[in-house]
Amino acid sequence: MTVILLLLSVALIIILTARFQVHPFLALFLVAVFYGLLIGMPLDAIILSVNQGFGNTLGSIGLIIVFGVIIGAFLEKSGGAYALAEKALQVVGKKRVSAAMGFIGYIVSIPVYADSGFILLSPLNRSLAKKAGISLAGPAVALGLGLTATHTMVPPTPGPIAAAGILGADLGLVMLLAVPISALALIVGVVFATKYAAKTWIDPNPDISEKEIQNRLDDAPGAFKSSIPVFVPIILIVLKSITANDAIGMHIPFLEIIFFLGEPIVALCIGAILSLSLPKKLNAKMLSSDGWVGNALRDAASVLLITGAGGIFGRILQDSGIATTLGETLAEIDISIWLPFLLAAAIKSAQGSSTVALITTASIMLPMMTTLGFDSELEKALVVVAIGSGSAVVSHANDSFFWVVSQMSGMKVKTGYRLYTTGTFILGTSAAFFIYLIYLIVA
């Protein structure tokens, strides 16, 4: 009954947004509360889940989105994004934009959270698609899948590290397996983005003509200067990731400064400040309510609300105990290396968080490892990567990243399901297939 209610809730979100054109914020909020009532959650627990889901989601990525759209506004309006795109196109070519964005996302998401990475790279993504004269759909899906691949499977992202720690797997071996498996799965995902998703037309920037782009390029900063607001935050976050273990519990001023500057909110704030150097001449009008910043914040409001509502839906699903129910049901089925994948996929699809799916599945698998014959270090590492691949399947309405990808790419909800949700299914199942092949060889 729990699973049926979940499926009905997802179907209701799609019907409300696609058929009746209800704003996604209202649809997500109403369906989340409706699900909580039907599943029998106490009224005070529903209120707590709503507050925590909205507050925790926006508390973690709200300001990141705000600073990200400010960076994007200055990159676009100054012409910097198009200068950067023009230089990038000379390197990758117009036919390989999706592959390039998938690869960039794959690298960036190892030290940087997927949400932050997509927000930071969105202006470049739009500009590349606009300059190449292609639909935004292909590069956006490829970027989302690249970010997802390493976020779910490759340490040192938190989920895979936690799963490896719970199962006692060798972290180095997990990385040696996760990198090629996730890379091969991403190649399959990029083929999907290029051959299928790219056929759906989404204008990268419908409000600007080629003539206006050329006018902006005439006054634009150079490609290197334009890249600074994007890549300085990424570098700071990477440095924090490298030095985090050394900085914790130690009072070394240099490490503490790096640790502070590498916090995503601080790093993107620095990126927003650096973006002020992009216009030929900065004036107060650009920073006003009717200027570049004001318009950017108005655009961000809808993304913030929808992302927060996605957090509400995901939190209510988590607090309803659906992950435990699905875990206990599937744990009774012995299907070898496919079991951790299916467990994680069910839990991810049910409650939205890849990290929760990774940790929950690892905890369920721990007492069964010896019984199922996962004894060797290699087999333990394969189970961790299998859990990671399952935690990518599938991203939909209860996942805040689904809303970041779809809303920042101008996708309608049903288009997001058809392109990005399907893409995450292909990514995760492809990785599981490669894991199964390796398991057949070593088992």
C-alpha cells in the first residue's frame, strides 16, 4: 500500500503540473501533505516534516542558488558567458557540446556537490548551446548525468564514503572500481543525451537574438577573465575537500581559512563578487531591483520555491518510513549483486536522496554480506559501487536536484521526467550491468 500511494502521488504531481498547469510548488506541497495524511502520519509530524524539508533544503542550497544566478546574470549580460562559450567551442566543436558538459560535470562533482556544480556551470552550458545553435536539452541532461555519476559512485563524495565505511570496504579499491564503471555508464548516458534528449528543442536563451549576442561579444571581457567567477569557487571548494580532514580539530590559521573559503555558500559569494568585474563599467543600476541583480533574483524565486517544495516531498517520504519498508521487503530476495542495486534504487526512487539511499542500503546489507557470499575485499567494493549505481535510479519529483536541473534548463515537468529522469535510469542501470559483468568474472 505504501508503494502504491507513492506511485499515485508521483502520477498526481505529473497530472497537476502537465495537464492542469498547476505551479510545481503548489503541486509538490499539496501532494506531499496529501501523502502524509493518507499514510497515517500524525498531524504534528507532517508539520515538522514540511518545515524541516523546506528549511533544510533551502538552508543547504538556497543561497547557493541565489549567488549562482547573480554570477550567471553578470556572465550573460556582460557577454562573458558567450566569450567563454566561443573559446570552448573552438576546443570541443559544435557536435561535442553534450559530451564536453558530461565530462566537465563528471570531474566537478567529485569534490563539489551536484547542485552547486549544476548552478555554477549552467551559464556556460546555456551559452555553449546558444553559440552552437543546438537545443539546451542535450547538454543539460549530459551535465546532470555527469554530476550524478560521480556524486553517487565515486569517493570522496559523502555517500560512497559512508557506504564503504559501513560495509568495511577498502576505499582505494572502491575508487579503482568506481571510476571506470561510472565513466562507462556516463558514456551510455551521454549517448542518450546526444541521440535522444537533444531532439527535444529547448531554446538556451529565448530572450536574446544572435545580433544581441554579437553586440555583447564586442564589449565582452576575455574568456580567461570570464572564467574566473565560475572556476575560483570550484577551486576553493576543491581545496576545502582536500584539506578538510587536516583542518578538523586543528587550529592552523591557513587551513582554517581554506576550510572557511571552501564552504559552497562562501565560495559562490566570492564568485558573485568577482563577477562584478566583468562589465566594462559597473554602475549602481546593475545592482538595483530593476537591474541585472534584481531580475536575476526574480528568476531565482521560482527555482527556490520549487526546490524547497521538492525538499518537503522528499522529507515526508523519508519520515513516513518508506525506505525501511522497501528495504525489508527486497532484503528477502536473494539475487546476488543485483540485490544492493535494487535496494538502493527502490529507496532512492521512494524518498529522493541519493545519500540516504546509499547509507540505508549499506546498513541493510551489512548483516547479510557473509550470507550472500560477499566476503572478499573486491566483492565488498563491488557492493559499494552497486549501491551507488542504484542510488542514481531514478531522480524525480522528490529529489531537489531534479528541480534544479529541470527548472534551470527551462524544462517542463513532463519533459524533465522524459529526459532527465529517464537519463538517470539509464545511467544507474548501465553501471549495474558493468558491475554484474565484473562480478561474473571474479565470483
